[in-house]
Amino acid sequence: MADHEADEPETEPAMVAAPAHAAEVEPVAVEPESPSSEAEPAAAEPEPVAGLAAEPAPEAIAPPPAAPEPPRVQTAITPPPARRRKGLGALARRVAVIVLLVVLIGPPLAVIVFRFLPPPVTELMLQRLVQGYGMDYQWRPLSQISPAMTQAAVASEDARFCTHHGFDFEAMRAAMAHNERRPNKIKGGSTISQQTAKNVFLWPGRSYLRKGIEAWYTVLIEALWGKRRIMEVYLNVVEFGQGVYGAQAAAQHFFHEDAADLSPDQAAHLIAVLPDPLKWRAVAPGHYVAKRSGRIDRAIGTIREDGLAGCVGR
């Protein structure tokens, strides 16, 4: 018995008493950890081992240089054909309108102005001045010009002056027939009205264009001036010699007279040179001019007796 008891431990292990305040502590509830929104810190880079040199970082390979751009060539922008045709058409219409206005308004306006005012100068006067012939131009109203000048002009240049309306078609046909027979000696069929229109408003020379414009001015002066004004302007601007224009300048230059005092013979000599005043002379004329002036002098009586210049009046 003793032995058995001896085998058992002498004492039981003592129970460790809990602190007195342990029973009063409430258990703390541990909430489950929510995933953090912050990223975890990156792992630390390994520190270089002492004694070992750090390897250089590999250099970046540069890309090959880009090829140079070719030079830009600026070219004119050509409008489409349709647009170009439209622009040309508008320009042509604008030019046509301007020409139409000039043709329709310009000549009548000039004719109206010279219905009351003497023409200051003509294209022929300026041309002769440049050629060195000078210019002696003295305007006189028809009432201060001898009636013999009017009668001589009608007898020589336009026998139907008082009956036609600017154009003598019978004289034109006769001139055409004469020129066909004798092409080396051209004869004109222009009336005094046509010659006045040419002398005042147009340039010297022969062309279909000038003839067409001359016809338009002839119609205008016949309508707006009348026969008396046409004859008055004609006798004042017509060329009688080198730089000599009008009856007054011619009477003084060749006869030392005033235009109002010219005799029929003197008037016939002046009118006789009109086809070629730069070549023919009114004083001491050649055989042809003397013969021509004689015919005109004799015709003056017929013009006066038959009243063929009556539309002009005194």
C-alpha cells in the first residue's frame, strides 16, 4: 500500500488562478478585414552588393531619320470650265451693255451739244497740227457768211441737199459706176450732211467701220440740227488749205476779205479746191481747178434762181 501510494504524485498541480479582473473584460469582436483600397507597397529593390559595379542601363536605339518631304509646288487653282464660261459670259454682257450705252447715248449727246455750241476742234485739225500745218480756225455764224458760199457748196458738193434726208442714193450709184470705169480716179458720193458728220465727229480715212458710224451721225444731225445748222457747221470746219479751216479763215488767207464779202467768183474758187485742199490752190490755180471753179461759178446762178439752196435761208 505504501508502495502504491508512493508511486502517485505527492501533490496535484496547482490550478493557476485567473486574475480577479479577468471576468469583467468583455470579449472584443474582431471585424473581418476588408480588402484595402491602397496598393501594397512595392517590394524594395535589392541593394547593390558592395564591391560590385552597377551595370549601365542599355541605351535606347534611336529610330532612323525620316526621309525629307518633297518641296511643295504651288499651282494656280483653275476654276472649273463651267464657272469660267459663266464668268466670261458675264464679262461679255457687261462690255456689250457699256458699248450699247456709248453708241446710243454718246452720239446723240454730242450732237445736241454742237447744235448750240461751235465745235472747238476736229480730229482732222489735230492731225494736221501734228503734221506741222498749223491751225487757223475762225467760227462765223451763217448770217455772217456770203450766200455765194452756200450756193457754191450746193452746186459743187450736193445738188439735192434740200431734198434728201442725209443720203443721196442716186449720187452714190453714179459714183460707184464712175469708180468701176475709172478705178484710178475715185469719185465720192457723200452728201454735205455726211461730210459734216465725218468732219466734226470722226477721223479721216476710208473704212467700212467709219462709214457705218458716219451714217449714224448723219441720221442724228439731220434729225436734231436741220439743214441750216448743217450748212453752218460745214462751212466753218471744212478744210480749204494747209491749216486753214472755215470760210472766214479762207477768205482772209486767200483774198484778204471777210467771209461776208466774198463774191460768187471767189466762193467758186474756194469750193473748187475741197476735194484736195492740200494739193490744189484757190489763188493762181492750175488748169483743172480754174476749169472746175468756172463751172461752179456758172452753176451758182442756177442754184439761186431755182431756189435749190432755199432750205438754208439767209
